[in-house]
Amino acid sequence: MSKALTGRVAVVTGAGRGIGRVIAEDLAARGADVALLDLQAPDEVAAEIAAKHGVRVVAVAVDVSDEAAVVAGCARVAAELGTVSVLVNNAGIMQRASADHHTLPASDLQRMLAVHVGGTAAMCTAVLPGMRAQGFGRIVNLSSVIGLVGLQRRTAYSTAKAAIAGLTRGLALENGRHGVTVNAVAPGYVLTEVLREKMRLGTLDYDLFAERSAVGRWAVPEEIARVIGFLAEPASGFITAAVWAVDGGYAANGNPGEALGPLQAMQALAD
């Protein structure tokens, strides 16, 4: 793999497990020193990545919906590793309630927006001054295929993920002439460890979702991470304000809410 990020500092939120951890691994393999931000500092994960790739890795406990915690966490990263060059906003939560939006408390949407949109915005605010000062920055925000096409009984989640696209484009326009690109990646369904376990237990039907994909399968986390890793490299400097659907053609097949099967399957995906 290219070592194009050698000497750069990358931050990944929600990096303790799942897609976030794989993204962090990919960036480390490209030579970056990496800060893993999560609700609980994943110190063991940091030690494993550092030993495997020979880069500096720190773990910092941060709730991205808490602006003060974001500021403090990013200050610690800068003190220990240096100016941040790459930011991947991966932290997020899933809407757990499978119900029509008008039946849900307003706090459900507020919490979703606080984590996905507020957290992403706060992280960008914290690192952008340093990126602009050094004349280089790569920001990749995690949206979702659900933010592109919507999903019945997941309105709060689809709203938050759709908002990521607008935030991404606005930040890209503001910062492009300072050497900073801002893009979003919108994954489809991804075989994380949690969902593999649900399939093993028989609480999630792989085929209900795979049949909507043009390639007939789900993604593996490494496929999402490779796209993000490319967008983090200096060679991607002419790509900005883009929303990359990494979904195997899922969104092109129309609104997935029409053919996802039983609502309990959707609930299993969220729970």
C-alpha cells in the first residue's frame, strides 16, 4: 500500500470498533500517525495498530456531541501528535425505534442530529484552522445510502445522514482554496462484526438487503476504508464537495423501503 500519508496526522472518530477501526488501520498502513476518538478510549486497539504499522497511535475518549469534549480531545491530539492533516468523521448512532416519525419523541431526532451533524461540524471546526494554516487538509464525512434514498421508519437517521451532504459541500466551498478538501462517503450495508453476529444468531437476513444491490452482496469494512484512504491522500486534491455512494449500486435500485422485507428485519439491523 502507498505510504503517501507518512508524516501526516489523522483523526478517526468512532474508531473503537467496526468500520472506524478498519479506517484507522487503513490510514496507519498508508503511513499516518493516528488518533482514535471514541466514547471510551480504545487503548488496546491503539496499541495493536501502532505495533502492526510502526506509527504513533493515541486513543482519546471523546463524545463528539459535546463541543467542549471535542475541543479538549483535539487539543490533546495536537499536543501529542501534531497538526491534524486528515479527519474522518465516522462516529454515529443508529435510530433504534422502528416507528413512524410522528410517533417518536422530539428528543430522538435531536439526539441523532447532535451526534451526526453537530459532532461532525464540531470536529471540523476544531481541526480546520490548523489545516488551513499548513495549506493541506483532507476531511471525509460518513453519510449513508439511507441519507440518499431515505428509509421508512428511519426518518431521524436518514435526515441526519442527508444533512451531512450539505455540510460537506458548504465546508468544501469555504476551504478549497486553502488546500483543504471535504468529501463524504455514503456506504450501503456493511458486514461489520456486530451484524455478522446477528446473522449467526438468525436475527438478520442477509438476502433481504443483498438482493437490492447491483452486485448482489454487502460490502466488507475494508472496501469502505480503501475509498476513504484514497480521499485522504494528497493525490485526491482535485476531488472535493463530492458524496461518494459506496453501496454496490444499492441507491440506483430505487427506494429500499419498498423491498426490504419484514419490519422486524429492519429492527434487527438497528438494534
